[in-house]
Amino acid sequence: MSELFEAVDALVASRSPLPPPAERRRLRQAHALTLDEVAAALQVRRATVGAWESGKTEPRPPEREAYAHLLEQLATLYPAPESTDAEQEDTAAAQAAARATAAASSSPPVSPPEASPSDAPSAPPVAGPRAERVSRGSRRPGATKAAPASTPAPGGVYAHGPLLVLDADADRQVTGYGVGGLILDVPAKSLPALVEWTLTEARLGAERLHGSGKDADPLLVLTEAACERYGLPASLSESERLAGRLAEGHKVVKQLQRAEWQLTKRGLGPWARIYRPAQGGRRSCVQLCIPSWRALDGRAWGHAAQLEPAELARVLGVYAQRVMTPVGSPAVTGLQLMTALNPPTRASEPDDDGRRHSEHRPGSLGTQPVDPAPCEAPDGHPVLAGLPRFHVRDSDEKLFEEAYDWARDLTDAECMKRHLVGLDVNLAFAAGANGAVVGLASPPVHVTRPAFDASLPGSWLVDLSHVDPSRVKVGKQWRDLDGDLLPSPFTPSGRRPTGPAWYATPTVAYAVELGYDVDPVEAWVRREHGRFLDGWYKRLRDAYVATMADLGVGEKLSPTEFLEAMDGYKSRDPELGIVVDAVKMTVKGGIGKLREKARGGGWKPGQAWPALARPTWRPDIRAAVISRARINMHRKMAALAAATGQYPVAVLSDCAVYAADGPSPLDVLPYDSGGKTVPGSFRLGVSPGMVKHEGTQSVLWGANVLEQLAGDGHVANLARYIKNGEVTAKDTGE
């Protein structure tokens, strides 16, 4: 009789209910169990457990009963989040299918085939509480920070998001930390195997930002422990750091070569691309980021390199989802974002044979670099090779559109006030890029004695010394301002021009707006033009505003509420504070990269440098954006002066400093009871072009700084120090 009961128990055990494959994986990861640990407990192979979690095979007795018991215990500890009726129906259908599969697999006398690791793709993460992990014997403690609300969408070729941060424990087991709290076991034992696994099983990457663009390559971020696991040094030697890459003869580089993987010209450095030539239009490329090799510069990424793996995955993941998967520094990424949003080519209409071909996409910069006009070229550019050696170009030979660096002494009335208040424009260069009409793929055309056309982007040689920028139009009325207290809009120094000089179109257009006639001597214009940067602006604007909203600073706040929300906003979530700063640097650095200068030894004036080979090396576009940003700044300062009689005492790029009776921006900006201020002037808020509080110091502090740094008629720019009040020994020349 006992044998009959045992047979009945075995029969019941053979049909032990199991959750769907995705839920099995969720439960294992929620308890921080590896595939190896589960396999060892059930006395099966690692690949077998992977196959159960992917739905490739179903467990059979006696392992099935033990596996069901394990999952039942885990389900008690980690209940699944509430699902919709439709999801419950899908789950029930999946369980029924699993039972049917189990019944079918129990009848044959042979064991089911065991899947290899490559046959067991990872299941997508399930929304819910983030799984925390403390690796046994790990070099790093488990992260305790909450994950972002966003989670990769289940299913799809990129179900696991754009990136993983890889870490290794004392047992050399590698774990990947992704967005949304995702944790993956990484089976690869070498760097070539890791690249292969990433492209075939990891389901990493991101969808293209434009229909004619390319999907983002998966990004792997290696901690020091992961570097050691894959045979890489924790840090580069001095010579390797100067070269920006690992030595060509390093064993890992040779491993990649033997496996027929290739590196780009920058080699295996802090940001490395490992690829094979595309076949059939399909890319095979993985990007590495190695923080311990200084991939995450503290000027842009703050303390990101010191974060725990899960926290770093969150920072980079939020940035990747809102901006794009980083491909280098924020400056490099900002430049790449322009192309990702406005690709140079598209698929043509089918030809007579039904085939499509790559063709130029209107509105883009094309695929070939364009030489600048001589006036737009920086010193040493090949187009200037004919100039005499050591020739110094003046303003009538060189376009010099830069941000403000202007300051003046305080007036007696300003010295009687108590405070100096700094106002900082949010994403000033992004605001300057919004709506900017710039040249596209065609080269500039030289014209002499042209009539000025504000609709044509380009560079104009014109005399603006007769333009009086202190006379402004407020509404329909012209107002005269004190020209000695306001910087000129036409030069970065704020000094009034003294003769003909080269200007970008927006600068000359502002002179016309002020009511003056202009008579250009010559110009380089671009007849093919468009608003190339509009999508770039919108993407970065949305990323900035969304992240600030997550930090408690929304768009529709009153001035008082905005200032209160900005007080200590980064301390609410330091990781998202890193993202905010990275977005800012993406804007600033991306615009700067449009005129990247020669770097490194060996370059000589007149020779080309690598950046010139890019279609996005466009100093004319940079000049137009900076011109618009500076003009926007002047327009706001002039409107405030006309309405209130208040003038800036210093302006540095996007920061203006005012003397005030109180310490708050509200003591500078006149808001009425309805929350409205001077039209066309500064407004407090989070959107690009609006301003925030940069800092406040006393007037006595300002007077001391001006006295301390005075010399040779130079007036110290108080906007440079207003944020924290610190003046370094470098500033004083000591």
C-alpha cells in the first residue's frame, strides 16, 4: 500500500504548478540568487535553469517538485505587483501552457535536452520594487538607493534597456546592473565572449531617435572589479593615460584581434568601441565605458565614478533614456545627438528593380565636411595656410562671436545698496539654438557689397560703430538708457566696436532691430539653410525639465515657489542632480564641439586635424548660436533697465549680477501680485531662457574683490565669483 501512496505522490509532484518563465526569473533575481546557486541546489546544470526561466524546457521530476517549492517560498517573500485583468488572463494562459508542456514532457522515457546558455535569453524585468543584491564576498556592498520609476518595456529586442554596469565578486562571478533595478547574471569569461554575449543574448540597446537614423549600440560600464575579471588594469599607466588607450600589445587587445573583433582609431581607452564590419545592414558593435580610466570626468559627471554599480546604472540609464546612450563625454554625446536626431541620409524611393539606396536627407548636414569661410576658420586652419607666419588677424579678418565677459565699477548709488545678486539663464546656449536658422550641407558663397538679408545665415563684414545699443524699443516706445552702464551687444567684451568687423547674421539683425541701417562690405552666406538644431534643443530641453521636475522643481510654479523649490534641490536626489549637470554639459559641450580645435602633439598650423573630417565641424553654426544667446542676454538686460533703471554690474556668459537692497532675485525682478514681470526681461523659472538664482554676496564683498583684482585698467568680473564668493590664488596671480 505504501508503494501506491508513493506513486500517487510522485504523480502529483510531476504536475507541481509553476509560475510563467518570466516570473520564475523575477523571483530568483528578487532574492539575489544566481543561476549557478539555483542549479547547485537542484543538482542540475546552470543552462538547465536558464532554459526553465526562458520557457525553452520545463522541469521534470524529481527536480520539478523541488523547483516548485523554491518558487513558492520566493513568491511568499516577493509577491508579484498587482496586474490588470488582461495580464491575469495572460498569466493563466501561460500557466496552462506550462502545465500542458509539463504533461507532454513527462511521458517520454528520455530526458529533455539541456539548452546552452545562448539558448536562454534573459527575461524582461518586471515593474515593482527594485531587487537589491549583496554579492557574497563581493568587493562592493549592495546598493540601497531607490531605482527610477521608469522600467524597460517588457519584450522587444532591447528589453533590458540601453546599458549595463558590470561588477564582479570575490568568486569572479559577474553581475550586470541595468535600468529600473534590473540585475542580470553575466556568464562571459573573457572580453571577446562578453562582447558576443552582449550582442546575442543580453538584449541591450536603444531604438533610433529618428526613422532614418541608427539604433544605439549597447553600452557596458566596467567597474574596477569587472576590469580585473576580464584582464584589464584597474587604471591606465601614465603613458597609456597620455595616449588615451591601452597599449596595442596588451593581452586583451590581442584576444579581441584573435576573435576577429576590431577597435576604432581611439583604441581600447576609457570610451571604446568594439565591432565587426556591418553585414546585411546589421551593426555588430558594443561600447565600453571604464570609469576608473577617467571615462566619467568629474567636471561633467560629478561623483558618478564613485557610485555603487546599481546607482551608476540609474544615473547613466536616466541620461540614456532622456538624452541618448552616452558615447563619450557629454560634449561628444551632445554632438552625436545632433546627427542622431537629424541623420544625413535616408532610404530613397524604390528604383526600377525595387531596390532602395542611400541618399542625402534634406535638412541635414550631409555626409561630407564643408570648409568654413576664411573669417570663420580658427587660427591654423588649412584655409588660412596662405597667411604670413605669425600673422595676427584683427576683427576685420576674423569672426569673433563669443559669450559675454564684461564688468564695470559700481556706481555710488550701487555702493549704497547691501547685496549683489546673480541671475543665471537656464541652458542659455540651448535657448540660442532654438529656432536658429543655420547653413546646411552646401559650402558658403562669397558676395561683395551685399544688401543685408536677416534670413540668410552667414558672416558679414560690416561697421556697427554707429549703432547706439542704449536706445531700445519697449513696446512701441523708444527709450534711452545709460550706455556706460550696459554692455554693447556686438562684442563679447561689451565694448562698443570701433570699425568694420565680422559678425554672424543674428548680431547684424539685432542692429537692424534697434533701428539702424547697415551696409556690409562683403559676406559669406549659406543659401541652403534650415533649423537644424530644433530637435536637438527640444530633446535636451525635455530632458532637463523632466529631471528638474523629478527633483521637485516644476514648470508652473510661482516665482516664490520656484525659489523655494530650487533651495537645495540637488540634495533631494544627488544622483538625479548628476544627470541635471550632465545635461547642461551636453548643451555647452555639444555647441563647443562644433568648432573643436587641434589637440595633441605633432600638429602644425596649416595642417588638418581629425575633427575637420566631420560634417558636424561647423564653426559657423556655433557662432550663430552664441550670437543669439548673447543678443538674448542684452535684450533682457535692456528691457529690465528701461522698466526699472537697474543695470548689471557684471555679465559672464549666461550670468548677470545686479546690486539690490535685498538678497533675493525678487529684489531685482519686479513681479506684480499676479506673478507677471517686465515683458521681454528676465523671468524666474526652470525652462531654458528663464533664470534661476546663481548666488548672493554683499556689496562690501564685491568692493573688496574689485580692489583685490584691480590692475592695468582691468575690472574684475564679479559674476565669476558670485556663486560661492571664493576668489582663488590663481585669480589673484599669487
